[in-house]
Amino acid sequence: MDFLSGMIVLVGVVIVLGAIMGWVSIVKYRTLSDRVERLQKQINQLQHDGLADVSESEAHQHESESKVAPTDEVPETPKESPTDSLAPSSKEPVETVAEKRSRFATEQFKPRWFVSVRDNWMIWLGGICVGLAGIFLVRYGIEAGLLGPTQRIILAGITGIVLHGLAEGLRRRTGESHPAFAALAGGASIVLYAALLAALHLYSLLSPGVVFALLAIVSVLTMLLALRYGPVLAILGILGAYLVPMLVSNDSGNILTALVYSLMISGSALMLMRYVYRPWLWYGTLAGALGWWALSCMTMDADGYRVVYLAALAYIMLAVPVSDWVLCRKPEDDDPGTEWYSLASFHSKWKYQPLQVGMLLVILCQAWSMVIESFSSSALLFWSPFVIVLMFGCRLRESIRFLPWIALTLHWMALFYGGLDISNFNLSLSQIRLIGLEPQDQRYFLVYVSAMIALYSGITWWISKQQPFRHLHSSLINMAPVLWLALAYLLVTDVSSNWRWSLGSFVLSMSYLGVATIRLERNNRVNGAVWSILAGHFALSLAMAMYFREANLTLVLSSQLISLSVLHKRFDVPGLEWLLKILLGLVVMRLTINPWLLQYPHDIHWSLWTYGGTTLCCAVASWVSKDNIPLRKWLEAATLHLFVLFLAAETRYWLYDGNIFRPEYSLLEASINTALWSMLGLVYFYRSRFSSHFESLYVACS
């Protein structure tokens, strides 16, 4: 058995040495071939300039033997006599030269990555083979027990160092940084990664701090060598390092160590981008880092730390490539990852940056991490660092300034999804129930909500004081508290009415509206007032929804049409008209599809104040807006639409003894509905006469 094991090791060493010798031969062949090609080009240039006396036949013969592509100059062909044109000629025809020109031009327009892969794929394959040979040498020694643990790690480390020395020696000997040398150095770095991880994971020969320090040294050295050897070393030595833990793993499930290792490799790759930036290196680093996040989702050992890992990844993506360690540097046009690309499948105005794509993917991963982990008492400790990094990292970068809003939206949706009971979901929305949080977590969640309001609104307010006014900042400052209040009400209590929550939301609403009114009294066109008004009305709607029954909610929403119309008439607030139109559309849409959404009790005449009261509010808002002709036409058309719906609901109420949703349809009702729907058609035709953008739509509806 010892003899067989020794032979196997010997064969492995012979294979590695044979690969290295073959590599050296390839390099020498490529070097000689390049020299011959350069000499031939010099001869052709001298011949063209008349400085070399070479016969035409010898030149053609040498050109056919060396298969050198023709130069840009077309050689002058001798004139032929009529007799010569009839005789067979042994000279190369002109069409062949043209075909060669065409092929040469086609080669010039091929992508650089395609030419690089075509010319160097054997070299890259050799580098991968060297790295895998070192990894499997360690793994085979582990499985077969050939040497002791210390001897195996030392042997693997010596192998990596020797390969690095060989690559450097070949580079200095030839005087150039050939891709083969970079591939050899990349394989050497992979062997060193494997040796250090095996020393930590498998044998515990070194402490985690020592191993991480050595891994950092190897990563930094690999980054520095990539500046000398070129992109091949970056591909094999840095991006290939993401795969090493899977190849030397003993299925111990130590995912936290792997995440720390992934951050070190990502930091090295991002540091390399400070000097040599390539889009493929950016996306490769992003894929490797998020790949380890995806693997961490398969185990519960990384719960809590998973989002911390994403926060650290977001930080190094923002800080390392530009040395912005406190996230306060103003971006420059040539920063890594900030170049613009157009989406081929959309209009040219749809552009993106690699930095935008990377940060957006990290935010999506953060939201999914919150979904699979669910809320716990330690959520504030583990989840808040990501928000802090994002808020400060985006404050000076114009291209990613919108990301805090996306993070807030996904953050909100992830927590709301965690409060749903979908265990019995069977393609039916009626199977989904909102169960909220466990009683022992509700108090911690209220603290968490308070912290999130402080982070999203507080940090944004601090940033807005240092920069010119932006609607993005104003909207986040005003809307974040209301959104978090709504989420707290949904998850901490059930959806039944609760006067304490309603009172708190009402006080918040009056605060917003009071502040907006005071500011508008001082300045008729103050910036950001529209968002205070929107937040105030949203908080008021939330307060009414908490307290009243469903039949009164629409009436509360429609009553805000009057208040918005009064504010719009009194103050010239930019954007307030669009806010009023959006609310009007929500009210009309809700009452139009109301029979398919909710069920109301039969003991109250809810249609009278729901449909009738909403119609009255819309009519009053139209009367208040009499000075604004375009807005008044919108309100008038909506009033007529709601009036028709009111007549239809009242018809069923009186025909079926108050049971509006009775599954019955009589001839009398059909006759009345014919008149009502005809009336609605006239309403849309009337609306089309005053529309400047949707005339065709209104005519089609009529």
C-alpha cells in the first residue's frame, strides 16, 4: 500500500512538472513565432520602401510559407499585354488578395474578449489545471492519509511558493509578462488559498486570526502581482479563489468562516480595481460574493450574520475602489463601476452603471435574507448596519441616490410578508391571513420601528441640510414615519379597530398638516410642502382605517379631496394637483370594483353614505376648484361617474331589500342598468371633449 501511494504521488508530481515544461515550450514557441512575424513585417515594409532587393517570386513564396496577413498597402501589379491575358498565369490572382483583406478586416472587428479567449484558452486551462492539481493533491492526501496534517499543509504551501517563484523567474528571463506566467501565478495563489483553508477547516493547525491574516497577505500579494502579470492572474487568482472553500471543505458547515473569507477575496478584487478596472472583474467579484451569500441561505448557522455580511459587502463596494473609507468623498467621472451602459432591448435613454446593478442586487439579497430569517429580538443589532451604510454611501452619489427608497420599500414588504400566514395557500387570496408577530417579539418590534424611523428620516434630514432641496429627500423624510407606523399597526395588533393607534396616527397627521400650513403661510411656494401634505393625508387615512369600518373608509378618503382642493386653491404648491388626481383615481377605482373586493353587512344602509357621500365630496371639491378649469373638469367627470355607481347600488338596495350582493338579476334591474350604463357612456363622451391626452381612451370607453 505504501508503494502504491508513493507511486501515485510520484505520478502526480510528474504530471505537474510535465505541465510546467509544456508551458515553457508553449511560451518559447509563441515568443519565436512573434519574432518571426515582426521580422517578416519589417521585410515587407523595407521592400515596399525600396530598401530591400527581393524578387517578387521569392516574396510571394515567403509570404505563402509564413502565412503573414497582407499589409494595408496594395502591391502594384505589372500591366499585362493582350497576349499575356490569354495565357495561363501562375501568379496569385487579385481576388485572393481582396479576400485576404476582407478576412483581415473581419478579424479587426471581433470583440477583444473573443480574441483573448481564442488565443489564450489553452493557457487559462493550464492555469486552472495547476490550481486544481494543488487542491486535489491536498485533498487526496487528506483522504488517503499519506502524510501527517502538518506535512500536508507545509508541502502544499511550498508548492504554491515554488510555482510563484517559477512564474516570476520565467517573466524576468523573457522580459515580458506573458499570459502563461499569469496563469501559473494564478494557480499558485489558488494552491496557497487551499492550503490555508485546509489548515483552518480540517486540522485546526492555526487560529482563525492567523489564517485570516495570512489569507489577507496572499490576497494583497495576488492583487499586486496582477498589476504586473495582467488580467489572467486576476481571473484565476482572485475570482477562482471563491471556489476554493468548496473544493477543500469537509462538510463541517462552517459558513461564517467562508463568509469572512469571501469578504477578504472581494476586498482584494475591489482594491485591484483602484488601479486596473475591468467590468468583467466587477461582475465576477459580485457573482462570487453573492454566490457565497446564496450558499449561506441553505443553512441556519448564518442567520443574523447574513445581513451583516451584505452590509460589509456594500461598504467595501463603495469604499475600497476609491479609498472612500468614511463615505464622504465626492464621486468622479472615472471612478470604477460608474461608466454608463445602454440597455440594448430598450430606448437609448435607459442606461445603467455596474455600481447601480451591484448595489441593487445587494439590496434585493438583504430583503430576501429578512424574509428567510424573520424578525427576532436581535434584529436591530444585525439589520441596522446595512441601513446605515446605504444611507451614508448614497448621499453624495447621484447615480444611486434613489436606492434608500428602494431599500425602504423592500424592507417594508419583507417584514409584512413575514407576518402573513400562507401555510394553507392554494392559489386563492382568501387563504392568506395576517397573523402578525409573536407576542414576545412585539415590544422589540416597536423599538425596531422607532430606530428605523430615526435612521431613514433622521439621516435623510441631516443630509438634506447640507445639500440643495431634493424631492427624493423630502419624500423620504415625510413618508417613512407613516409607512413604519402602518407596518407596526399591522404586525403588532390585529386589523380590528384600536382607538389608541388611531389617535396616534391622527396626531401625526395634524402635525404634518400644521407644519405644512405654517410653512406655506410664510412662503407660498415652499419646497417640499407637497410631501408634508401627502404624508398628513396618508396618516389621516390610516387613522380612519384603524378606527372606522370598511364602509366608511372610502368616505374618509373622498373627504380629503375637499381639503386638498382648498389647499391647492389657497397655496401654489407644486405637485399638489397631481396628488389630488391620484387620490381621485383611487376613490373612483375602489368604488368601481367594490363588489369584487369587500362584503358589507345587510343591517346598515352603507351604500347611501359610501357611494352617495363620496359623490357629494367629489362634487364639493369640484365646486371649490372652480378657478382651476382643467382640474375642475377632472372632478366633474369623476362626480358623474360616481353618481352613476350610486344609482346602480341604490337600485339593488331597494330591489332586494337591502341585500345589494344578492345573486339575482331581474328584468327590471336589467332595464334600469341599460339606462345607467348609457348614462355612463355619455359621461365619458363628455369627458373626452375636455381631455388633452386621453381623448381616444374616453371615446372608446363611451
